[in-house]
Amino acid sequence: MNRVVMSLMTGILMLTLTACGFHLRGEANVPESLKTIYIQGLNIRQNSFGLELKRTLTRNGIKVLDTYKEGAAVMTVVENVFDQNVLSVGSDAKVTEYELETRFSFKVSSPSGEPMSDVITVQARRDYQFDRNQLLAMSEQQQVIHNDLNKQMVQNVLRRLSALK
């Protein structure tokens, strides 16, 4: 009896999920001319953002080249900035809150060398409370936020590439 109830509940849950329009994110729909791309001005082997960008593009069916080859689209990085700004200071003149901000600007050229876009800028911000009594935890929290920002930025870049014609 218990097994029947669980099967029924699972069926109802699946039906509810499909009825609400939920579906897993599939591959990005980038133009065919961007299926092979060279990223100029960003270290895709050591830079954490560059690694995340390369992995995500590869997972979405885009071949990312380590060196330029004829017939590849080129993503030229104009700006890649990560900033930490003070948001608030306590009554003792010590920082109590930081904002982490990242900006990434790029332009894309077709395999024939023609510009496919003007400079495109994506950015993301997060703030967090800073407790100077827990420096190790704050350092880890900042690293986790930085990784989340990188993932968010890469998804934004992928959406912008999908919108190119």
C-alpha cells in the first residue's frame, strides 16, 4: 500500500512540474558561426572566470580554441574587473559591509573578421556582512560569492552570445 501511495505522489508531482512549465536548461542556441571561438585577452587556463567561461561554452557545444586558427570567431576581452568596495562602516570606523562587483566587457568578430557586436558589458554585484572576528570565515565567504558571481557572469555572457545574429 505504501508503495502505491509513493508512486501516486511521484506521478502527481511530475504532472504538477510539467503543468507549471518547468524544464531543465538545455544548450544555448548560439549562431553556427560561433560554434568555434577563440577568446583573446583572457587566460582560460588559470583565471577562475576564464576557466568557468571555457567549461560552460564547451558544455554548450562551443569549441573553445587555445590558440587562434583561421575560420574561428574571436571574442576580444575589453575589460575584466573584480572590485571590492566598502558599503558601510560601523561607529568604530571599521568596515561592516562590503560589496563585490565584477564587470566583463567583450566584443565578438565573425570567422571572416567582421564585427558581430559592439562592446557588450555584463556585470554583477553582491554584498555581504563583514565580521572582523571571523576573518577565515569571511575569506571563505568572499571566495564563495566570487565563484557565484563568476557563474552568473558566464551565464550572462552565454545569453548575450545566443542573442547575436
